[in-house]
Amino acid sequence: MNKLIFANSPEVQSKVEYNALILAKNVASESDSTDNHVARVQLAYATMMNGASVLPQLTKLVLTNATIAAAVNVAEDFLDVPDGDIQFELSSIWTMFALARLGS
């Protein structure tokens, strides 16, 4: 399966967007003392207000997770990937992606 074509699927992006919005909401209300808080919140706001600006990259990064990639390879259906797996991966990459957007 071609992961790039799969990542550009509206269904796949919609599922990642839904889970990214959940994380963005949580990040927006996290403590100011959280490491890299400013960058994390900027990404949260960008995700909430203009998800299209970050969604393609977030989707591709989510698909690099070995567990998710294996599930997709077996089922060839991203909709069967549990939301918890997607949220875990988004949480894992959130700060890195936020800092990369700022050029840090």
C-alpha cells in the first residue's frame, strides 16, 4: 500500500484531524509551566483554527508509527485504527512538530 496516497485520503485526514482537535483542546488548557508551552499552544491554535495548514504533515507523521503502519498494512483500512493509538502518536510528536513549525 502506498502510504503517501493513503495519507492524502479525506477519510484518513478526517480521522487524524478529529484526534488532533482533541489533543489541541487539551494542550490549549495545559499549564504555562509545561516545557515548550508557547510552541505547543501555537500549534494547538493553528490546529483548531486552520487545521488544513498542519493536517497533511500530521497525518504523514502519524502513519510513521510502527503500530499504526502495521495495522494499516494488515487491514488496509485506517478507520479501524483505534483513536487511542492515533492520540498517543500525536501526543508523542506534538512538541517536535510545534518546534519544527517555529524553526526551533
